[in-house]
Amino acid sequence: MSGLGIGIIGSGFMGRTFSETISKRCTGARLVAVTGGSRAGDLAKDYGIALEPSVDALVARNDVDAVFVATPHHVHAEQSIAAARAGKHVLIEKPMACSVADCDAMLAACEAAGVRSSISFSQRTRKCCRKAKELIDAGTIGRIRQFQSFALCPTSLDGLPPWQSNPENLGTLFGHAIHNFDQIRWYTGAEIKTVYAKCTSIEGASIEGSSMVLMSLGDGTTASLWSSFELAKPSFPRTQMGAWIMGDKGLIDMDAYGELRVATDGEWKVVEVQEPIDWAGKGYLDPVRLESYTLQCQRFIDAITEGREPPVTGWDGRQAVAAALAAYESSKTGKEIVLSS
């Protein structure tokens, strides 16, 4: 059979998301095998693919060219390095890993094996997020001066999968608002240089549930991030994954799950709209949700097939991890953390 052979590590929410996307919505690739998790058998049966007993067995397959890692954060490094050493390209569900050292080891393993790595920053391929990036790159709002990022969700910590509340996977800022750190770098094109943060748990949980982060970037931009899974319902509008961006020629108000609004002449104009995801009806495999993953996976498949770097690189994942961990360190020490170049 032709096309890039894909193996999946992990059979939960994201394992099935990737399986559905690759098998039914992408071209130039085929789903080959899955391993890991209590639902791996059902996933293999549902998609007509092989069920492997271990990561080592999956990455040893000659018909697997690339591996998608969709497991809890704390095992990403071990599994990705095993895949790279077996000569497989890797796409890793965010966040990349739980330490900068692990990220560096993953990058080194990929470089040594001559394979590509990418991170599943799916917000980069959502409709309003993509349009905002186009406008920024076109100079519509001028140079970005200040950036307020939101990751506010009324779902309590109890509403998260149990493994996400396990301290070995860190917390909500790391597991969810990692998208926001990446988006700040992506939109500005600049690196995060300093981080000052307060990370707390209003509900007294074992992980942090609410954070406020202040950052300075290498180009002089100031950015802030408010993240919380502890808000009273219905939370604030337009802030589940949103941003207010101030340029020297205009403003952007971006809601990744609603409208993108731009003001350059004294009035707000809606320039893009994201159709809502039907969580209650179609669920997490709603084609509206999968649109972002389809574009993301297709870009990765095309990059591997054409022998070039994917649009989102392992370095992007590493830098987002470094900024998020700096926020935790700042909160613990009460000091501003300066990130190394």
C-alpha cells in the first residue's frame, strides 16, 4: 500500500482523534497500528488496524514511517525517543514533555536519526487563529505592542480526565495554556525572554488551577496570560481560547471558538467566524473540531513526504515548555525568571 504509514501510541481522547483524522480525512497516509492504553483494542478493531503489545513492537514495524504520540505528558519523552531511534518521524501531542532537558533529548534523538518532529498545537490551525496570523503578517494592525491571552474554562478541575490532575503531568497551565505560550511566540515571531507568574489552586487541588503570567519578549512586546479552570459558570465570553492584541495601527479581538474581530479605523469588524463544535450531539469527533486536526496532520504528512520541516517544529514545542515551566518556577520563588537564549 502507498502512503506514509502511521502508528498511534495512546488510545484515549487524542489517540482516537488522530485515528479518525488520519484514516478518514487525510491523504497520502494510512493508519497502520496502535499501542497503549485500555482502549487500544477497541480502537484497533474500529479502524481495522494492528494492535501491538508495546511501543517497542510498534516502532519496530517496517510499515510504520511516523508515530503520533497521544499519551500523558510524562511519558512523551521516552516514547518519542524510542520512535526516533527506530527511524520514525514523530508528531507529539502537546505539551512536548515535562522538562526542557527531556525536550532537548527528544530533539537530539530526532537529529541523530535524521527524522522530523512536530507538536500538536492545534490552535494554530483553527480558522480564527489562522486568519489572525494572516492579518498580523500582512501588517494590518502594525507592530504588536501588547498581547493579552486567555485560557478560561468554567469546567472545574474535577471535569478533567483523572490523569491530568496527577502532579507528574504538572497542571492546567502546562497541559492546556501551553497553546497560549505557543500562540504568543507564533503571532509575534519573537521569543519569550522573561516570565513572572502567580499559579494557585482556589479549590485546594493537588495541581494549580488558576494562573496569571506576565512576559516580556525579545522584540519589546509585553504579553500576559490568564488561565483558569476554576471560574464560576458561564465564565467570561470569548475567553476559552482568546486574545486581545494591540498593534500600533489597530486591534485584534480573537475568539478561537467564535468570532475574529479587527479594528483599524475606529470600528470593530467581524472578519472570520468559527462554527461551534457540537459537543452534546456529534461529540469530540464532530467534523468542525476535526477540521483543525485535519489541516495540522495533513501539513505534517506533506512535510515528511516532501522531505522538509513541518510548519510546527519540535523547537516550537520546546520553547513553549520552557516558558510554562518558568511560570511555575516564578510562582514558587516569587522572582522573575529570565529564559536562556
